[in-house]
Amino acid sequence: MNQKLASNTITGLKRWSCDNRELPPVARVKALHVYDFDNTLFKSPLPNPKLWQPQSVGFLQREDCFTGGGWWHDQHILEATGEGIEKEEPRAWEGWWNETIVDLVKLSIQQEDALAVLMTGRGERNFADIIKRIARSKKLAFDMICLKPMAGPNNERFKSTLIYKQAALRDLIFTYKDADEIRIYEDRPKQARGFREFLDSLNADLLSPSALIPRKPIKAEVIQVAEQDTSLNPVVEASEVQRMINAHNTEVKDGKMLKLKRSPVFSTGYLLSPSDTPKLLTLLALPSNMREQDVKFLANNVLISVGPAPPHILSKVGGIGTKQTWQVTGFGMYNFTVWAARVAPIPPISTIHTDHHVPYILLAHHKTVRASEANRIQNWQPVSADKQYVFQTTVGEKVQLRVEQESDDSEPDGTFEQSGRKNLKRRHSPFQQPQRNGHSNDENRRPNSMTGGPRGNGQLNRGRGGGGVGTGRGGGNSNSVRGGRGSGPGRGGGGNNRGGRGVGQRGGYKSLDDVGAGGARQRGEPNYDDYVPTGDGYKAAFPALESQGLPYGK
């Protein structure tokens, strides 16, 4: 714990922040609230696993595969979020925030004795401007906005985001030496675990008679936030990746040029909009003894043919890009392992073609059985009027893109893509239950809930704080009206009305660092230092926008 004097002064601490706000005096601050940016506060887009082959999802996030650093080092990716910075900034990137965390940030800012800090592993040089603009658009006036610098205040270099954040946190804790507590909000399990170990070690050192710097131990809690996966518009995403490839090929020195390629057509079908999939999945109720992570959820198309459709069939259905409206008319399952929704065209006289005698949408199937088992469904049960969903589809082909090295006489095609296999990790089910508090199993995170809050020691679920489940700022009993630091939607007591700081929102996301050799990351975890891949090769549908599919060559 070799601290330099400059690191323990307000002036020294300000060197970590890319904002020029005056910091409060040391004696006033009793609580330190530190928020991660990517997929904790803001739903930063990830490479879409439905658009890219699995190896390419990992490849895109590796810093060493592009001269510009890849997905998490290119500010243009973040600027392309939603409909792009020009349209999103005036409306404060509406819909791209974890609003429960936003509420907690606002409470931290309002708390007179708290220091509100935004801390991200994104590089200061490329991202300081865009991240400050995003925060200000939401009127989030953090005391400090810390991004990973090329070198620290003492000219130190950081091998990983975790090491950088630990150095900044150490300065924060020793500068505000009267602070009694620190709360850290983080979405990545490995980083959350690293923070806990760091804070435990720091407190142990402070209790030692040989402590170099006098300071009382600090009450520490690391709140792991559930991931919330989001993606760019697929056309925008393909275009941005093509831009990254073009920039790489312009600057590359060793001849390792990259190219974007399209996979063979997996199938042709009436493709649903991604926004209709969750609605159709409400028709599904799994058996109580079946784990959701053992089921593959689909609900994305009415199959016309496996592979590319023959010309005469394409002509019959109107060709690629043709719109067709459908209505759900029934529900069926086979052997409690395959579930489907029967559909009918609107209007009924529409000319259609499907691969099945009965048009249906495969909703889900157990991972141990083939999707084709849905053809065995014989008994279709009618659905209630409120479940007779009407939706529009687009005739298109299901394909995926991949990034690979341009081949030459000495190397086979795809060398770079194959390098993306390193550190591949399975994706977690969208229904997986997360853990929170203490040294629990960090790997089990439920994208549909959040962890505890800045003011308590609670269970993980919808509350970010204290000892109970809920949407408040602290723990406690979610049934009481008032109490100490509970899990209600308010702040203060332990109940539903005036609980402590908590969070309550469905979602699922992430980013990219600290994967060591043989390590693994969540698909959503941002990696500012390393590659963070996805492991599931699920091939989802995107409507073909042209006869040649996505315009990734532009």
C-alpha cells in the first residue's frame, strides 16, 4: 500500500476524472457510490450473436484483432447506439438506460454526504467526450467521471481494467478518509469478485499495526447488477464493422487484411420482427421440473424451407422482402419438450408456402431434442382471444456474417476467425438466476433482475440494496411500511413505501475485459482489455433487406 502524498489530496484525486467539477471537502463525504457505465448504468450495445457466427462475436471484441482496438475501443460503435448520436442526444438516449440504476445515481447525487462517481474501463482518449455527453443528456451530474487513462496520476500503466479501477478506488478511499462506506455497482461477475477481494484485503491492511496510512476500515459492498443485452440495428452494425475492417486494412502493416463474409443460407422463412418474439413466448409455460437454461427459445419465423428456397417457391410467396400478416390460432406441444404456435395468414386467401402442412412458429424446444420434433404435434389447443396475436413478417433468409483474414497462398481462409475461439464461454440462459452479496456464486446472474442497493445488505433480486427483495434503496423487509434501509421503491425504511436504495427492472446485458488464458466471460461483459466471446451458436432471423441480404459490403 505504497501511497504517494499527491494521491491522497483532492488535487491528486481530481487527476482521475475527465470532468472539471470541484470536489467536495474531505470532511463532508461519508459515503462513496461508484457506478460502472457499460451495461450497469447504460445499455451499451454488444455484437449481436444472431447476426454473427460465434467465433466472430469473440473476434470483434478482441483488442488485438483490429489496429483500432476492436468493438470496445472504437467510439463510433457507442455513437451509433439507437439511431445515432445526432438523434439520440436530444432525447437523452431514451430506452438505452437501466432506469433503476439511473434512479440510484440521482439519489446518490442528492445525498449531501455522498460522492457519486462514474467509473468505466473505456479509454479516456476515445470515450471521454461521448460518455460525458451521454451522462449530461440524462442530467446525471456525477462528482467524478473516470475513464481508463493511458497512464495514471503517478505515470503508472494498467494491464487491465480491474487493476486500473482498484488503483482509482484506493486513491478515492484514502483521499476521503472520513467516508464510512463504499458501494460499487458492477455487472461483470469476475470484476465484482475482484472488487470484493480487493476491499477485503484493503480493510485487513488497515487493521494491521503496520498500516502505512492511518484510516479506519470502510464498510464495503459490491452490488452485482444483472446484465441487459442490447444490440445495434443489424444494418448499422454490419456497416460499422465494415468501417472497422476498412480502417484496419488501411493501417495494417503485416499484411493481415480482414474481410467480411456471409455464411450460406440456413433457411428461408417468414421472419418476425425481434419485438414480436417476447410476445409470442408468453404462450409458453414450461413444466415446473424443467430448467429454463435447458431450453432453446426461438419464436422467430414461419419456416418456408431449409436452406435457400427454390426459385419457384420464392416466386410463389412474392420474393424476398414480401410482407405477410399472420394471426395465432392455437398452441401445441409434443412430449413436453417442443412447443409451437399454430398460425393462419391474414387475409385467409393469401398465397403462402410453408415447410409444414400446418403453418406454425416453433416457440422453443429442449436442447436434447431436435426442432423437427415439432412436426409430430397433432393436437392444437385454441388460445384465448387476448392471445390471438396478429403480427407482420417479412420473407427473408437466415444467414450470419463472419470476419476473417483474407487468404493467401500460405494460410487457409479464416485464420483470424479461428483465433476467436480462444476463451469461448457458453451463454447464460435469459432466465438464469443471479446471485448477490458476499462471496456468493457470481456466475449465476439473472438478466431479469437487479442486485441490492447502495444502502443495505440484501438479497439479490430486484433491489440493489439491503437485506430484502424489492425496488428500494436498501435491505430489510419488503412487507413493512417503514424501517431501516429496506428494499422498497423509496429511500429510507425497509418496506415497500420508504425502503432503501434498490433496483427493479427486467433486462439482460455487457462488456469486455480481464479474460486471462483459459478464462471466460459473459456474452454481455465488456472487455476493454481482452476478448469477451459468446458461446452459443444460435442462429436467429433477420429480415433480408435486399436480395443479397445485409449490405455489409458498404
